Amino acid sequence: MDEADFYPEGALVTVLTAEPLDRTLDYKAPEGGVERGAFVEVPLGPRKVLGCVWGAGLGGFDLSKARRISAVLDVAPMRDEMRSFLEKVAAYTLTPMPAMLRLATRAPGLMNPPGMRKIYRRGTGLPPRETEARKRVLDTLDDYGGLSFTLKELADAADVTPSVIKGLLPSGAIVEEDTPRDLPYRRLDADAPGKELTEAQGEAAQALRAAVAAQAYSTTLLKGVTGSGKTEVYLEAVAECLKHGRQALVLLPEIALTSEFLTRFEDRFGARPAEWHSGVTMTERRRVWKMVGQGGAQVVIGARSALYLPFQNLGLIVVDEEHDGSYKQEDGVMYNARDMAVLRASLCSAAVVLASATPSLETWANVEAGKYKRLDLESRYGPAVMPDMQALDMRVDKLPATQFISERLANAVRMRMQKGEQSLLFLNRRGYAPVTICRACGFQIACDHCDARMVEHRFLKRLMCHQCGETKPMPEACPSCGVEGRLAPVGPGVERLAEEVAERFPEAKCAVLSSDLFASARALKEQIRLIAEGDTDIIIGTQLVAKGHNFPNLTLVGVIDADLGLQGSDLRAAERTFQLMRQVAGRAGRSEKKGIALLQTYQPEHPVIRAILAGDEEGFWRAEAAERKMAGVPPYGRMAGIILSGPDLAVVSDVANHLARSAMPLQRVGAQLFGPAPAPIARVRGRHRIRLLVKAEKGAPLQVALSDWVRQVKLPNNVRLQIDIDPQSFW
Ligand SMILES: [Zn+2]
Ligand SMILES: [Zn+2]
């Protein structure tokens, strides 16, 4: 440490807090002094708040009034690399630093004294009576040669109930001890042999190992369909990282997938990694945060915010399913975890692996531009992994408005049932029907707080707003004209589709996979397991089924409405539909049996539908890239969305118009301003929303211009302004 970075007792230092202030605050260093980056507890008014020592005090006030730092926390200080990462993300996303610090310290209880917990290890006593269960406990402890366990860890590892372990205490066969709660994670075995790799996988793994061993920044796209062994390949990169004594971070988009993933990880490295996602308990979060900072956690598997953990020596970041929309945080600090992972890696000389079967256009363009390397994995079943794809032109079917499965699709399902194979009917819409209309007066039931129609969920027996989550019971009479018994559902959701399936295939065993139909992730997993074992004839699913699950007996995918994603003004509509259709179609014929995907569409000649059918991925990317280049939109131009919202429409409009009239800072950098216009969903939770869109050339200093621009208006109390750099959604 530089001497200039240490502040002796009494010296004035400035502290960044997570409080919504526009500046840092000065305090006196406590007894024993404090170093730059140290996490501290400081008095603020009557409260004590968390802060980080940011540098020498700024002064400029009566120093005798300066208060003293009340405690230096027993955690690793913030490293310069982390500080610079937070500052760069703040500058890129136009986020105030206190909000960045909050994001980087999202572990409750950091200010509490370290707690204690009970651990269990082998004692010298003999059990009074050998039972099979007791023997398993003692064998497990012997296997791990003197290691201690928590009660739960030991019970899980030995497959016994906790009472078996407690029953061994009086004899002294097991000893119980108190230790600090936040213990290091079990060491991972980097030298354990990995799964046997095919030649192609081996080559890809070798390339990734070399990238990690270089201990320099690099980004590699690892492209391959599910089943091509992407995970095994990037776990080799993790092993290489561990060998160099560096830490690795694996980002995953969906919690439902992690437990399957954790088992694979444990098989590979002999122990579990640290986990960081919304399902992790508060105390466990604190342990992860502390241990990552002290090097007591070698690998973290987590959701996007794991990127802000205080890694001590980060050598590798894997972003699995890098195209996934959930990597973009849509409120608070609006950042894209994939892009910020690349930024973080460049600051700490780490390698990045972006894994995907259907990469985002951004990543594809970065490969084309030579910024990222690319590795392609073929499926282990050979290149013909995508099933045959055909469009079913729905214009010729003239289905009644209450029916959604064409006769041709129904016949294909029947054929599968005769052969004892499974079919998947895909519809990316939760609930029973997207619209409820009054057949007497034409009224459509809408949310009271949002500019959105309410979706009927028959399973829950309620109407639900998919914007704000508000629900209400289905009324008997029309809320507008009062006529009873004329409310009717319009359009399909998965629940309605399930009803049609039950009517048309009464002998079939069906399962509906939709996130809102399961009380817990465990119940969902159980259902997925049953399907994989072949317990189902027809699977009806939303987007949930597009991801990763392997159903070996599934040979037919029917897409109920292939046009659904193509509606709307979203610039990524084509890309998303292309990815989703390919992912869903890829569920069919994953084993030796060849699969087929049938896409019901009203526009079979649409270029995106044609590209999906042709399966010409590179062709699709090239055409899509050319179109975006022409339009000057990302990744070939820059965009920012500004969303103004407030309870009073007139006030919000005033602010929007004022902003539009004072766009000089934008014009100076050649940026164009579109709007103001009501947002596509013009009211959410009772707040009116107005959008402005800024477009600029790729090299333009957009952030500086944006902050100069919005600084000109003083926001009324109730109005909120959000800036979304590189917006992913346009609602
Ligand atoms: Zn009515
Ligand atoms: Zn609503």
C-alpha cells in the first residue's frame, strides 16, 4: 500500500456512503488510522451508516465540527480496480455513486459484529450402538479427513436427519463447536479429472484455457447448441483459472437452472461454489460477500448482480446464455451485466467467455469486428441437431375464434402419441386469455392503475395485470354496461390452450409449464423431471420451456403463434423471435430420434419467419446487421431512452416538453431526439409515462451530452426521470 493511502488517527478523510447525497462526507480517522478503500461505519445525524473511505478529506468547513468514523469494518477494503469499475459503470449508466456503492454492498449485516454458529467434526468417542445411519455420518466425516461441517451440510452429505447427528454428541463420537459464522468455502479441486471431451470440445477447452492462462483481458464467444457441451468446456476454463490461484465468476440468467448446474459443478470440482442470487439467505449473502473479498470463495455462481461482488483476484467471467434479456437490469441502476462483465474483466486482466446457442447481435457484431474471438461447438449428435422446420399457413385453416390448434398440427400430435413420443405446444403467453371483452357493449377489462388490459388466469380464478401484478376477481357483470353473462375471453393463453388440448386429446397426459402455475422452484423441477422421464404425452409451455431442459422423448414442437414476437416497435423484435423460435424448435429431437418443428403463422413470407425456416443463422445475422446499420441503431449506433413518470400527466408533459425544447447539448454532439411521446404502456401503477429517445453515432460522447441536457431541468417532486443507456425494452 502507498503511504499516501493511509490516514493516521485524526486525519480528515472523505467517505462515500450509500445515502442519496450528491457528495462524499468528511470524517476524522479513528484510533489506529484507516486506509483508503476501507469499509467503515460513520455517524450521519442520529444514525450510523455504511461507507467507504474515498480519499483525503475535502475540508472547507470548521474542522472542529468534523465527526469521527465510528468503526472500521472487519472486511477487505475496496480495491482500486473495484473502485474504478464502479466509477466507470456510474459514468456509463449515468448513475450517482451512492447508488453504485449500494449495489456493491448488497449484503445485509456487514456492520454487525461477526456472528457464531455451530459446527460438527469427528470426536474420539465411539457410538453407543452402530446403526446404518450413524455409520454413514462417521464415514462421511472420515472421508473428508478432519473437516468440520454445519449440521445441514453433514446431514445432506450423509443423507441422514439432523437428529441422527445430534444423537451422536453424548458419546463424543461427534463434537459440536462454536465458530465464526462466515467461514471460507470448501476448497475446490482444480486437478480433479473433468468429463471426457470430444475432439472438438477438447480444442475449444484448450483455447479457453490458453485465454485464462494469459492472465490478460480477452473475450471469447463460445457458440454451441444445448447438448454440445458448452458447460463442460467452460468448466475447463474455470479449472485453469483455479490453477492460477485466481477467482472465477459464472453468471446464469435463471435461478431454476442453477441447482442442476450446481450438481454438475460439484461433480467436476468436488465441492460446491458460492451462490449469489435472490434465493440465497441473507446470512449466506453476507458470507459470500466477505469471503469473495478475502479469497475464501474461489468460484461464485450467480445472477447479474454478482458482478459487483468485491473479488480479490478475478481471473475469469463466464456469461452463460449471454443473449438473455434478464441480464439487463430494467430499474434502479439500468445496466447490462454482459457488457459490464466485459468492462470489469478489462480492468482486472481477466478472460470473458460469452456462451450461447443464439448469440445477441451485439456479440455477433463484436466478433465480426475482431474484438471478440469465436469458438463453435457442434452438437455431439452431429451438425443436424436442428429439427426439420415447416410453416403452417394459418390463413388456409379458417379456424373458429375459440380454437388455436390447426388440424395439421393436431394430426402431427396424434402421430407422436401413437408412437409413444412427446409433443410440445409452445405459446409465449401466461394465463387463460389476454383479453376479456363484453359481448354486449364491447368493453375490455383494463387495469385500474395501468394502461394495460387484464389477463384472465382461470387457474387462480382472477384477472391479473402483467404490468403491475394487480389482481381482481372475474366480475359476473360487465363493469361498463352492467349486463351479466356476456364477458368472453379473446385470444389464447397457455391455460386456454390446455383446455383445447384436453378436449381434443382426451386420452393424452398433459403438463402445463408456466412460471405462475408452480408454488415453488422445487415443484417446477419435479414436473420437469417427470416430463423428462416420459410421463407426459403433450407439454404445453411458455418461454420457460425454451431454456435448457432436455426431454429425450420429445420429437414434435408446435409453435401456436410464431408471429407473436414480431408485433410491436421493438428494434430487437426480429432478433428475439429468431432466437426464441430456434431455442424452442431445438427442444425437438435431442436424442437419436429426429424431430420436427411446425410453426403456425399468418405471415409465412415474413423475412424473419423465412430465416427461421431456412435455418440460415449467419444469413439472418448479416441481414439484420445490415438493417440496423442503415437505421443507425445499436450495435451500429447509440441509443438512450428517457422515461419521465409521475401521477399528474400535465406536470410530466411540461417537463418532457421543456426537455425537448432545450436539446442544444444533444445537438452539439450530433444526436437526434425523438419524442416526447406517451410510452407504449402510458400508465403503470398510476403513474403516467412519457418517453424520449436519443440516437447518436457510435463514437459520439453521448453520456456527457445527456447529463448536460437533463441537468437543465429541475424536476418537480413527484416526477421521476430515468435514463436507460442501450435500452433493451421500449415499454
Ligand atoms: Zn358491457
Ligand atoms: Zn396494472
